[in-house]
Amino acid sequence: MTHILNGKALAARIQKKIQTRVESLPSKPGLAILLVGEDPASHTYVQLKRKACEEVGIHFELFLYPSTQPEQTLIDKIQELNARSDIHGILVQLPLPSQNADRVIFAIDPLKDVDGFHPFNLEKLRAHQPSLVSAVALGVVRLIRESVGTDRLPPHAVIVSSPLFAQPLEILLKESGVQTVITQAEDKHLSEKTKQADLLIVAEGIPGLITKEFVKPGAILIDVGTTRTSEGLVGDVDFESVKNVASAITPVPGGVGPMTVAMLLVNILKAYEFQKKYL
Ligand code: GUN
């Protein structure tokens, strides 16, 4: 039997705690999101982030742009938001259709980088200094810890993803004693690597990429990929194919997605507290 890892229920519990904390603050924390282009999964994701912010009492602003928007105008908007004292978190929804994500993310004030993707925050995480840590990575690790128990993390993890998502996760897993390898969908030896994984984390946005031929029996599968198809939101893992091979799997939707949103709220609160203290 494959155990389903219910991110939605855990995220709802975290969100309740955040709501209580926000209610006790002297002013509202604020989040601004830049959303570029028409990717349906990105639009769905941003709506979920808006709903979560509104439910816990975080001020929310959305800036929408066409897919051809020049990169510099995104950077200009970020600089304007960096200077605003009522905005504590800034997030650029990914993927960007044509603009360079590294350059755009670099423009965010690291103290407002609630996605934890800024290279300064990654360096701080590597150096074990206080920082804003990737919300996706925090969500994944929290879900695994709550599901298998903190002292029973699997020994060997493989992450199939771009470095932006994979690196913070690799650092957190290694800190917890999990030997971790990063690879990508194009790797010619992908299945040889994934079949070694006791913990397989996939974030490529390629529906059905992972079938049972890629999975070690008894592995825990974490599906971060989210694509909107005519059948609704689907992950990178072919659920039907792996369901009797894996010991546990996150559903899409209802697995990592809600956890990322919950950890984003945690990061907004942390950014608010940092900024009240140091700015
Ligand atoms: N696209 C898919 N997941 C994420 C995320 O966690 N943050 C951002 N900015 N974009 C995403």
C-alpha cells in the first residue's frame, strides 16, 4: 500500500498558527507578487497564495505583465517595492516566459526574498547563518519530517530539478544527514540515478516523467511539478504507474503545493520581523 502524504491538512494547521501570530502584530505584513505571462499553473498558484494571505490577514498586491514584458521594467518595479516599508515580501512567480530569472531575482532585496531564491540567501543557508530559506524546500522537508518522523529520514535522496529549486533542498537534506544527488530530466542516466533513491524529489514540470521504471521499491516520492492540462493540475509522477511501488507519495494537487504556500506565509512573517528589527 502506498501512503498518501497529505500536504493540504498539514498546511492548514500551519496556516492557522500564522493567522494567530499575524493578529497579534501592530501592523499588517505585506506581500507583492510579479506574475509574467499566461502559464495556467502559475496563475492557479498565485491565486492560492493570494487566498492564503487574505485568510491570515497579510496585505497582498499582484502585478501582472504580458509574456514579452522587458526585463528592466520588472527590475524597476522590484526596486520600487524594495523601497516600500509596507511591503515585506517580494516574489516573482516562476517560470518566467522569456526574461532571465536569475537577473530579476537578484534585484530583490535579500531581506524581502520570501521565496529564498536570492543567491545571498543561498550563501547564508550554506554558511548556517540566519536567512530566508526557500519556501518550497522548507515545505518539502517539513512534510517528509512530519510523515516519516524526524529521526527516520531516508539515507539517500535524488532531486530531479533545476538548480534554483534543488540547491536549497540539497543543503537542508544534507544538514539532516541525507546523502543527496541533483540531476535533471535530460540526464542520459536518469533512471539509473533515480532507482538508487530512497527519497525521490521531482520538480521539472513534465507530466508523467517518472514511471515505475524510475523508482526503487519502497521509495518516498515527492512530486513538486505542477502543470495544468485538460485533466486539471498534474504532477511529474505517473501516479497509477508507481502507486504499488513507492511506499509514500505526495498527491498533485494537495501535496507540496499547499506546503509551499504555508511556508511562504512563515517566511513573510519572518521577513516582517527581520525588517522591524533591522531597518
Ligand atoms: N513556481 C513553482 N513553484 C514556485 C515557487 O515556489 N515560487 C515561485 N516564485 N515560483 C514557483
